[in-house]
Amino acid sequence: LLLNDQKEIVTRLGTVYAEYARVLGDVDFSLQQMLTSADKFGAYLDQRLLWVPSAPMINGDYLKDIFYSLLWFFSPANWLNVLLDGWQSIKSYPLVVPVIVAIMGTHWRFKKSTKAAVQKLLTRGNNNPFANSFGQILIGLVAILWLALHIPLLMVWLAWVLELNRSANAFTRSMADGLLVTSVSFAGIHFFYRLFKPDGAAQVLFLWSQSATLLVYQQLKWSRFLLLPCIFIIAMTGSDVFSEHNYALGRTSQILMMLTLAYVLHRLCHPLIGLGKNFYATSHSWLSRLGYVWYATAVLTPLVIIGFAVAGYYQSALELQDKLVVTLRLLVAVTLFHALALRWLTVTKRQLALQNARHKRKQADLAGSGVEGAYPV
């Protein structure tokens, strides 16, 4: 009887396993269909997302929405929660304090000596433009970057501390996202602000003209106070949780950022007053003949992005903004790399010329010594 019961139980168990396998097959088939649909929907979004409105068009209620977003942004309760969440993270992870102390202490310890090294490099370059080797120029650029990194590193540390608190509210997490994104832009802008200072590294080490470096420095000097807060607010309000603030405060920040960028590009790219005025005045190539085309393209691109944002295509405007920022960063990187390569070739050419001159002088001295030995006086 016991064996018959066990046999019946095993039979039932086999039936259950077969039914379970059938259900798993149905689930796997459904998952495959869902993944296929997700891929098709992703391809559809990639093709048409830029042309789908994602925010209401700016209308008469826009100022009211901005007012409520400003109340949310400057709310003492939200900022108090940020402080409390940060303090909770520090209490839970006390080792984060020695990290920032080490970073700030190292920067303070070597700040004075780094500045002195950069100043020595610039003084030597002012006395003799070819006195600094290519390696010394690279060291000088690294030193300038180090001097520009203390505030971005502090911002990254603050974002890290806020992210450590898993129970932090949405405002705190958005604050961490904003700090992390802004730190990258802050480091780049501050680096080039130091690089293009009057009588600085761009003019002395790369031998760029004083008018060009002064023009870039003047634009960076005032625009950074608008660009960096706008970048912070756009990144902070980019969460879906605060979509109403994203469409009001974030969109306003993007419009202000694009207006600032359009004016900066106008000053830098204008064929008569921009960086390439000497090139356009002396060159007769097709590039110089299309000077106003490049100028119009540079200035109108941010204005087109503003048009997308105003019309309600805010997600499209954000995508285009990211592409524009990546393009500008690529152009700056290529320009800096070109300057470094040109400087390296110039220094190498001068060193080879000096070696050739010394070699010829040595041969001449040896030849003179030989003549004197052959015909003694």
C-alpha cells in the first residue's frame, strides 16, 4: 500500500513538473515577445523622439510655474533636508571625512609650490620663448589643471556623500546629480580660464596672440557665472520626479544658457572681431570665403535649441544641447592637441637646428686645429 501511494505521488509530481515546464515555456515566449516589442519601440523612439513634444509650450502660465519652481528650489525645508541627509551619511560612513581632508590638505600643501612652478615656467618663456622644453610645457599644463581641480573635487565629494544615504529624499538625490554633472564643466571652464589669463600659459607657452587670448579670457570671465549655475539646475531638475520643475526652471536655465553661449560664440567666431579675423583677412581659400557661413552656423545653433525648448520639444532640446556641448568639447580638445603638437615640433626643430649648428662649429674648430698643426708658425 505504501509503495502504491509513493508511486501515485511520483506520478502526480511528474504531472506537476510537466505543467510547470509548460508554464515556463509560455513565460519565456512572452518574455521574448516583450523584448522584441521593446527593441522595436526603442528603434521607433530613436527615429521619432526628437519630433515628439515632451513639455507644454510656453504660455501665460509659464511665469507662474517658474515662481513655484523657485519656491521649491529655495525652500529652507529642502535645503535643511540636504544638510540632514549629508550629516546622516557622514555618521554612517565616517571614513568619508578623511578623504576630503586628504584632498583639500594635499591641494593646500602643494598650491603655493605649484603656482611658483607655473610662474617660473612663464618667466622663463617670457625671456626666451624656446627655453621651455615640451616636457616642461606638459608639466605646466598639469600644474594648471591641478590648481583648477580643488572645487570640482569638493563638489564630487559632496555628491558622493549625498548618494551614500539610500534613504535621502528626491531633492537630495537631485542635488547630488547636479553637483556631479557641474563638477566636470567647472573643471574644464576653470582650467581654460587659468590657461587664457593675460600673459599666461596660452600666450607664453603656445605663442598665441595677445588679442586672441584676451578675447577668450574676457568671455570666460563673465560667462562662467551664468553657464555653471544653468548646468547645475538643468542636471538637478532632470529627474522625472520633478518634471514640473524640469519644464519650468530647467527649461528657463537652458534658454539662458543657450543665449549666453550664442553671444560667446558670436564674439569668438565673428569674421571681423573674432579669433579668426587675421586668418580671414589674409587667406583666400574657400574656408575664408565661407567665414560668415561658419559664423552663422555657430551662433544660430544655440538659438535653434532655444526654439525647440520654447515650442515644447524640451527633450529634443536637451539632446541637441548634449550634442552641441560634446562638439564644443571636441573642438577645444583638438585645438589644444594641435597647439601641443605644433609646440613640440617647433621645440624639436629648434633643438635639431642648435645641435646642427654646434656640430658644424665643432667640425670647423677641428678643421682649424688641423690646419694650424700642419703649418706651424
